[in-house]
Amino acid sequence: MDQQTQREVRLKLLDRWSNQSSGAAAADPNSAVSYIGSTYSFAINAYVVGFNGLSANTLAADHYQLDSLRGESWFQEMVAADGAVCTSGTYKDESGGGVFRYYLFKGRLVKDHITGEPVGVVFFKISEAKYAEAMGSAHNQNRQAYILDGEDRVISSWYKPDIGQRLGELQGWTGESVKEEGYGVARTAAGDEVMVVRVPVEGTGFTFVELIPLSQLVGPVRSLRFYAFLLLGAIVLLIALADLLFTRWMTSPILALKGTMDRFSQGELDVRVQTDRGDELGQLALSFDHMAQRTQSLIRSIEDKERLKRKAELDFLQAQINPHFIYNTLSSVRFMVAMGKNDEAEEMLIRFVKMMRYITDKTDKLVPLTEEVEQIQNYAEILRYRYPDSFSIAYDIDPAAGARQIPSFILQPTIENAVYHNLQTGGPPCKIRVRARYRAGVLRITVTDNGQGIDKERLQRIKSFSIKMDDSVGIANIHSRLELVYGSGSYLKVRSQKGLGTSVLYHIEEGEGPA
């Protein structure tokens, strides 16, 4: 085959396989194909190597023989592909120089059209600089770009020592979260986050990868968001200021009237609207003043009537207690005289006179707890003359509690019920204890006994505080007196269990009444 024929064969082979690559290609006068890029000018060489030992190529100075190719891995891949187009990784040519030392091989096995037997291989030797040039502006000091093969190994990079390494090892990633459409985020060993953009290279098994620091992407967005928020805040502030001024101009008279109404509703009955307006708001304020003055007069009238009613109820309850107490005391004296115990009866009458004087002077007053205890002692001595060894009373009154003021005759009915109930049930001597404590404005007096207790049915009747029920009259009256004097926060509570005694609690909250 002469030189002209070889040249024609080479050009036909080049035309047939040129669609396997990209870029502008043409044959130069020296039988080589030159690729002209924006920065580099480099060659794409075509080769045909037959299994019969013949070979042809587009660059006379560069030859490949079958024996030298058998040990190359890329050649073995082409043969194993059985006619499919193969693209190798990047190889370093030690005989080259600069960026032209790195090449890829792309080719396929050629078969006889009749027998189907392999007759040779045809391939291109493509400079890696072609791919690096194709990445263009994707590479700068902040952004990096690579072309990877199917195993994530670098086959093209602007920084040539990266070629052949895996991308993850190269960047020292701790992990990459892959998202839809080839976008993902990875974190480098230094702790920086980068966006990983993966785009398949059409016609090959390669992937174009661009690494963009998130700070570079987010920075302008954050700046824009900051100025947007700043502008929005300024607009909102101006709108709020305008709204405030307009609202004050429109509603200040109404707000003043509302404030006066609120103060009036909270008990400031003397408050009035101060205005000299002659419009509708002025008329409304004048109407409110008239209404407030009339309401104040009505409230004071109602308060006076309630005060009189309260005193009448208290006097009625006190009148119920006194005859009940006097009857029981005189009955005890009568029993002592009948038994011929005149000295004891005289002592009882002396103590009874002291109690009657106490009743006369204190019936509608508050007295110190110590005075009430003293009268209980007189009452207990009178009962002890009649029922010797039937009961005993112990007192535990702290000084703070003893000085507190309480309604008179609120302890005597409880002591009386404890003594007589135990006598009626025939139990052992009754031990009664009176204990009083004062803490944080609350006086608590507890009267307990170890008697036979009260059955559930009778206890329920007593707890109902109905004044129509036998011996619960005194308990009901005491409960009502506490509420009348101190308010609903003060009360009388009875606890009892059959066979385990009874406890009566006086709970007095002085914050709602007199001290």
C-alpha cells in the first residue's frame, strides 16, 4: 500500500469514528488531526491495529503494535467489549510534556463482516487536556470541577495530580447526601459544606462534577435576605407609627371614657369624666357622669341596708345560743342543789355569775381567744361538779393565737356537745383537747375528743348545718356566725368516725374580717 492509499484509509477511518468524540477536527497536512480550543491546541490521534500485525495511524511519529498493546488494560477492555465502544481511564505518557502527558483511549473491536471473526481494533488517543478545556470557567479559586469515571475516579482535572484518585478521598469527605437530579451536599474534613453537582457526560460513562462552597451560594442570598428584612422592618415600623398616630387622634377620647368606666367598675365610685367636648363624645361622657352619680347613691343605700340586715341576723343567731347555754347551766345547778351539795352549788353559781356577766358585756363583741378559754374553764368547772371524773380538758394555745379576736361563745357549744354526747353513750372518761395556732393571717382552733364518735347518718345531718336538727343547732349557729363576721373563707368543719372520737375545726381567715 503506497503512502497516498494509506492516507486515504486513515482519513476514512477518522471520518467513521469522529462522532465518538467532540470538538472540531480536521486532517492537517502531516496526517494528524488537530483540536483547536480556546486555550490549548492538541491532537486527537486515530489508530488501527490488526491482529495480522498490520497497523495504521494518523500521526506518523506515534505507532502502536499488537504485541505492545496486549499488556495494556484498556486494550483488554476493548477486546472484552466484543464490538462495543469503550473508553478507558486517564493514562500518563512519560514521553509527553506539560498538560499533554495525560491521555484517554476510546475504541472498539473490529470484526470481519462475513465470518464475524475479530480482525483488529480501532481507537482514538484523546488528550485529557481536551476534557479539562471543556470544563471551562467551572474551575476557579472557590469552585472546583472534575470529570469522573463510573467508579468515581478522577479522569480529568485542572490540577493533574488529582487524576486517578477517588473524589471522596481527594476532598476528605465525611459523607455526601445525594438529592434529586444530581444535586447533593457533602461535608469536607475541615467541616466546610459544599454543593456537589453531578451531570452525566452524554455518549460516555463519565460524570461531570462541580463543587461549589455553600457559603459562596448562600452568601448573596443571606445578604439579599438581610436587606429585604431591613426594608420590610422599616416599612412595618412606618406603618405602625402612622397607625399609632392615627389611632390616638381618633380614639383618645373613647379610651379616656373607657378608663373612667373601668375605674368606676372596680369600686372608685367618685370618679368622673373630665371633658369639655360639645360633640357626641361629650354628651356620652355627661350621661356617664349622671349614671355614675345615681349608681353611687344606690350602692351606698344598699350597703346601709345590708349592714343593718347583717347585724339583725347576727343578733338573732346570738339570741339562739344564749338561751341554749343558760338552760343547760341552770339545769346543772338544779341537780347540785337537789343532791344537797350546797357548797358545790354556791361555787357553781359564782362561776355562773361570772359567765352571765361575760354574756352581758360581750354578747355582740369580739373578744381575745384567752378570754373565751377562761369562760370555757368556768363552764367546765360547773359541769365537773355535776359529773365528776367524767371528762378532762387540756389546752394548747400559742401566744399569737391567744391574742387574736374572735366572736364570743363559739367554743362553748362544741365542749358541751362533746361532754354530753359521751355521757349519753356511756363511754369511758372523755378527754378533750383545745389547740389553737395562728399563721399568716389564719387562726385555726381544733377541739378534739376521744369519745364514741358519731355515726355517718347523724354526722351528715350535722355537716348540713340545718338549725332545725336537734343538737346540731349550736354547731350550725357557730358556722353561720363565722361566715357573717369573716366571710365565706371562714368556716366550721366537723370530722368524726364511730368509735374513734370527734374533731371540730374552726378556720378563721382574718383577711376577710376584723382582727
